Amino acid sequence: MKKIIIYTIASFAGLLLAASCSEFLAPVDHGLVDREFVFSSINNTRAAMKQVYSQWQSVADGSFYGNGNFYAVNLPGGDDSRHPEGYNNQLQRHIPEGFYENGKQTAEYNIETYGNFSSYYSVIATANTIASAMESSEDFSTYMAANEPTELSQLYGEAIVARSTIYMMLIRYWGDVPFTNQSGVAATGTAPRDSIYDVIIADMEKVIPHMYRAGSVPGYGADKNGFSRTFAEASLAVICMDAAGYQTRRSDLTYTDGAGNAISWERLGKANANADNAFYARRTDWKKYVEKAQKYFKDVIDNPGNVVFHETDPRATTEAGQVFDNPYQYFFQQTMDNDIGYADESIFEYPLTWEVSNGERPYSNGRVSNGGSSNNFPCKAYGQGRVNPAFYWGIFDPKDKRRDVAICVTGHTGSGAEMLIPFTPNSKSNGGGLTNNKWDEGRQVLPNSRRQRKSGINGPWMRISEVYLGYAEACALLGDSGNALTYLKKVRERSFPAGQAGTDAFVAAHNSLVEAVLDERMFEFACEGDRRWTLIRSGQVFAGIKRTKTLQLAMIEGVQADGYYRFENGNEFPAYVWTKTVDAKSLYGYRLTTQCPEGMEDDPVLYPGWRGENDDWAAAARAAGVTEANITKNLKAGDMTNLAIKGLFKHIDPDSEEAKALEADGYKKVEYGLELARNKAEYVDNFFKDFDYESAPIYLFPVNNNALKTIPGLTNGYGFQNL
């Protein structure tokens, strides 16, 4: 039986690939996909969708949430995050990341760099083929009229969700793109994004009532790697928020809605004279989209399926004394615990397999390592998504338990110890500044010590806190402050010690409740690549970038003038810190630290928390199949694995008795803030270089030559090159 099913799936996948990939925007020949064959059994229908999932996952991980476009601009391109290497060493990344130097560089930018349109439209073409075949079947009207979802209506919904989410991402990166939702009809020209939004929103609303919620999708069970109704509703709400939001538009297109009606605008800032006078605006009728988003976000909250929002940490203190007490931390640990499970708070994760799949967590989106490409502890982690120092010291509340989960000042040596990361531009732990800390190969149940990029950590595309904060934002925009505050508190207050979240004061410190919710989202999704698009669609892009850039300049000037800079939250950014390596196993009973216990903030090993090293790299390496020869050769840390740090948040006068006592105790004085000051050009001048905080932000990518040649009527705007 297994051989027959596998043969059927493989045969169908081959037919579907032939139909959808021969020419990515050409009409699809239904003769290559025999409808009677496809729908002769539910297994064949599901096999068809498996091919869509395979293509969708490849695009998601390769362009939209792992590598490619996401890697180039989302990870390093917010007010929370930055790039690790020098500006002039990575111009093809840094120029688009920083809005093309206020649009001045669009005409010179190499348009071949990012954007594999053929792969994006292959997903759409395959989904169109399946959807059209199902719509033409005799049973379609029957199962779509049923009051309960069926397996066929669920599969039809999955095809629509796949197609709609790809269009959502295409719009985020390219703005106005070719559109087709019919098999056999080529996508041509440049469709106004607003008309695309209206069509895919209507498509999603049509299928959602006929889909199963998370945990009950046929063929997936409790797994979260299938498009459930829960995911469909959350995705629809996100698409509606995008449609309602601010975006940069071309001045040479006529924008219409799905019915062909002209759209009027609420504009922010001024047109970008360097980029064909592109303008930054949202629709005047934006509220109707927010109302729809509010509805679907709330339905997910009320009917989450098997998605769980943890308000407390379910883990117990270990026998060795490791304290957890951080439900936010628990989510990320779950993503690293095994190769087949799914985190409780995830709505959808695309699966990656240990040792088999290439993956960007933690390689580009996680804690960095100086290790080599193989047989290291852990292996190389480049760290494309680094952290702006102002965000860590000055914007994050020191009491917020999310800070240390999100950000770390230390990386791995690659030989089993941790090291302080310099601010000097570089990659790995050799430089680049603060690292994303949410994914760390050393925390996995089975670290892949044999080779880089093979961690098997899934892509957690959406989790329930995004729904809570999306609902809070929608409510705040519509004037429903009661519900907005309720769900803001649900997310915020679980991440603080009891009674210390200060939510009312936090809201009062902002110009509006909407802005407070958006900042809360920044903390919840810190350094995950979410912030850039959130700033753009919310209209906060000018204020957010200016805040961080202003603070980073103040930090540098304070260090140069006084030896430190003091923030309003009480943190002090110092010219120097003092460090030494210690045997954490003998001191604490473990090397991998967790949430720093309350009252232990003066402990130089436990605070800041969630760092350190794997408790037994040698045992982990053996379990992963590393040879004893390579363990002996590359694991050099011995017992001195953890880094003790003094003066990280409180200035210590280098001439003081305290400093002398530290040095007598084996601590080494390290230039820290002074090193940041020496690299002012990277952290201030080249951070969104030349952006004027009022011109329309040019965040979009140009369409590449291949697509321009292949798609009739498609052109570039924003000053980008055309053929």
C-alpha cells in the first residue's frame, strides 16, 4: 500500500510540475493534469496539495522568511536591527536595506540581485491549476454549500490560502505585480496592488468557513504544518491590515480597487524626488479593512484550535537549579527541542529536517558562532540579523524578560566557550555587534555539530501573539481602547515580574494607544525581521528610524565625553567592561543559563541571562555523529566555558578601586563603548544612510531583467532600471 501511494504522489507531482513550471507565467495546459486522475480519490487530491506545500515552503524559506529578500533587508533593516558587516563591503544588501540612500541609488542598483519571480509564480500557477480543477468538478458546489467543512473543501481552501499568501508577500517586496487567479490565463502587466488585495480577500473569505481549525486538519492532525482555518483567518486579517496600511506607490500608475474604482489617499511626508516622485500613503477608506481584520483576529482568539498562548512557564526548575519562569522563552525553546514537534504557540510552521534541510536558524537568524563549516561546537553561525545597541540598552525595559531571549552580547567561539562580540564590522562572533539570541544551536536537544545550516529548526511563520497584538492594533485604530488594552496587557504582562509591567505608564509615554501597541509588537518580535514592514505599513517608519539613530549618536557622544551614556530606563552604556572566563559547571551545576532569577542581577554569569554553552558539547557531538578525532581536535574550551561580565549596564570608573579589584580577581578590561565610537560611521552615518525622515521610503525591490523580458507589460518604477 505504501508503495502505491508514494508512486501516485510522485506521478502527480511530476505532472503538476510539468504543468506549472515550463513557463512560469504562460497559460497552464489542463491536458497535462488529468482532472479525473487527480480527483479519483482523496489521496490524489491531497497529493496535489503536497506539491503546492513543497513549492510554497521553498519560496518561504528561500525568499520571504529565511534567505533571499528576507535575509537581505528584513533581518537587518528595522529600527531594532542592523547588518554585521561594513557598509561598503556589502553594498548589494545595505543599499536596499537603507531605502537606497533616500532613493538616490535606485537607478544604479543591480536589478539582478534578488527576486526569483519564476519560483513565486510557480506556486501561484500550481495553486491555480488545483483550484480551477476543483471548481470545475461536479461536486464543487455541493461541498462548498455544506454547513461543515469536508476534506475536499479543506483542500480547496489550502490552495486558495497558498496563492493568497504568496501574493501578500509579492506586494510587500515589489508593490504592484502581475496577477492571475485562473489556470490557463497568463499574468501580464502590472496590476494595482489594491485590486489584488480585494480579490484575494474575497477568495479567502469564501473558503474560510469550509476549513478545519488547527489541530483537526485531515492529514495533519495535531501538527501545524498544514494551512488550517486558524491560519487562514489570521492570514486574512494580516492581509487586511496590509491593505489598510501605508505603502509607497508609483506615480506613473493609476490605482484602482477590485471593482475598478479609483482610490483616494491619505499621504504622509513628501514624494521622493529621487525615485520618480513615488508617494507614501494609505487609502482613505482604510477603516473598512481594519474592521475586517478585527473580526478575523478575534475569531482566531475565540477559536484557536490546538494553539496555546502560555501566560506562565510550564517548566519546573531543574535539579541543577536552572530557573525558567519565562513563557516567552519557552516558545523558542520548543522550536529547538526536537525535529518533529511544533511549538504550542505556533499557528503555522513549515517543517525543516535535521541534517537534511538547509535552514537559516540560527545561521543568519540566531546566536552567532566563530566555528567553521563542520565539526565545530557549534558550527559557523554568520548572524545577518544583528541588533542596534540603542534598542538593547535604551529602548528595551531592563525588567522585560524578552530582552535577553532576543539579544545577547556574547557569541560562541566554536570550540565550546562563549566570547564577547566586538562592535567592529565583521561576521560570526568576530564582530558585527549584538546578536539575535532567539535560536541557538547550543540549546537544541541534538545540536548538529557536524555541519552548518543543518539545525532542522522549523520556520515558525505565525504564532498566536501576532494575533493578539494584531487584534489590539485593529481595536486601537477603531477607537476600541478597552479591548486594545486588554490584549496588549496579555502579551506584555506575561513578560515581566508580577506587578512590574507598568502597562499604564507605558501607554501614557506614547502619543497614542496605537503607537504603544506597535512598540509592544517590536518587543515581542524583536530581531525576527518583523519590525521593518510593521514600521512601513503603520506609518511609523520616520519616527522609528530617527529615534534609534538619534539614540546611537547620543551613546557615542556620551562615551566620548563622559566615559558612559545614561538612558532614561537607568541603563548606562560604558566605555569599558571587564570580563573573564569561568567554570560555570562547578559554580552553578550547569553551563547553559536560563532566566536570571530575581535578585541575582549582579551575578556576572547569570545576568544577562539565556546565554552560556551547551552543558556537554562532547556528548552532543557524539550523538550527532562527530568522530572522536574531530571532537579532540576542535573542542578546546575545557572547563572554562562561560563569560563573566561586569560593568555592562553600570559604568565603572577604570581608575576606581572597584576596577582595580576586578583586575586583581582575573578580570580583563575591554574597550567596549569606545569601540562603538570608533565605528560611528557604521552605527550612525550608514544606518539608513541619507534618509531624510520625510521622503517616501523606497523599501521595494526592482523587478529583474528575466521577469521584464518574460512578462508583457511589466515595468519598473521608483527610478529602477527598465530594459
